[in-house]
Amino acid sequence: QVQLVESGGGLVQTGGSLRLSCAASGRTFSRYAMGWFRQAPGKEREFVVGMSWSGGSTYYADSVKGRFTISRDNVKNTVYLQMNSLKPEDTAVYYCAAARSYYGVEIPRYEYWGQGTQVTVSS
């Protein structure tokens, strides 16, 4: 069982930066691949980025490539999402999720989800 709690969301101007954190409970965190997703009002949840359990492999959505960076600290049981050069279209609720041996775009393959944190980018 893994419980995930996101934090770090907020209101930022276009071009600004935020760093989201996702704290995980459970001693098996390091065995899980992690992903970040987001959901804007009236839209479906979409994949942002995924990372393997070791942190050695990542996969980014084209929309955030070069602006967002995922990282993880398996000692602190935390995964991070550094978001730079934010745009109004990045406004959404951001969720972290955990899956065994998978860090791709398929939402049903993620077993555990956090409650989400709101990111709002003003123009």
C-alpha cells in the first residue's frame, strides 16, 4: 500500500516557476515507478511525465519537455516536479501516481493516486 500526498501548488504568473512535491508513505516506495498527471477544468486527465523506480529513465509529454523536470529521492520517499517557464495552459490540478514497473501514459496502469494540488498560471 502506498499513500501519496502532493504539495507545492499555487498561483504564479506566466513565465514563473513552481516545484511540486509528492510525499509517499510505505517502505516500498522505491519499488514503484512514479508519474505526474494533470487535469484542467472540463478536460480529461493527461499524462505529464513518468520516471522509473530507480530514477534512471524518464518520459515526458511533448507539451512540457524542456520546461518540466521530474526527480525523486528514494530516501525521503518523495518525487518532485520542477516546473519552469509556466504558461496559462499549464493551469490544472496536478496529481502524482505510482505504478509497478510502468511510467507511461496509461492512467489505468497506475495503482495509487494522490489527492492533487492546484496550479494556476495567470497571464
